[in-house]
Amino acid sequence: MKIGIGSDHRGYRLKDKLRLFLVMQGYKVNDFGVFSEDRADYPLVAFKLSQSIKTTQKPKAPKIDMGILICGSGIGMSIAANKVKGIRAALCLTPEFARRARNHNNANVLVLAADFTSLPKAKAIVQTFLTEKFLKERHAVRIRQIKKLEVLT
């Protein structure tokens, strides 16, 4: 599985540690930046990563299966990522949030809050997000409704 990862300056340290964790777990990782703790705005990182998710069908974009975005609170990255058609970005503060994001919402981008998430907790959230599956059932109807709403905007 190919994972994209990106952050702003506040999420840089956590992103760098998670990138290494993912590589050690056997994932292929595409780093969308940032590459230092110098002040950087999150919207372009979120947009670039989100456009690379396979479900967005953007030609010429490097293709990734899932994404992980990190900023201070996670809120800004969530808002920016969800502007891209086909993206279901979920801010997850616990492994249970990650489980439900995948099982119920078929989320394809995990968003983490660097200011509120320790490295051990972040690893547990990431591991859960990447291993859980979409349960479909009644949830598939809701995802279809979301896709129809995307066309209207």
C-alpha cells in the first residue's frame, strides 16, 4: 500500500517520525512536505496530497492509496483536504475514531492533531486507520449520498 504523508510546520516533527514508522512497517511512503519547522501554511500541502489519492482521478498526479495529514489542531488540514472531490478526510484523536472513520465513512485521509497527540498514540491511530476496512452495509448508502452532494457543489 502506498501512503502519502504531509504536514505544516507544527506537524513536521510528528510527520517525520511517522514517516519512518510507516517505512519500518513496510509501507511505501510519498512525503508531500513540509521538510522543516520553518513556518508553512497547510492548504497547499493538503490539496497536493488529496489530489494524489487514487479515487480523485487526477491525471499526472502521483497515485497514493491513502493519506495522512498533520497540523497543530488537525482542523485546518481537515477542512482543506475535504475541498477535493472524492476525499473523505477524518480528524482522528483516538484509535476508535480511526476505526469508525474507516468502518463507517470509508475515510481515505487521516488527519492528526500534532499539538494534542503523542507519538505512541499517533502510531496506534495510524495503524488502526491503515488496517481497518470499510464495512459497507448501511454505510455505503451514506457514501453514495455524499458523492451525489459533491456533484452539486
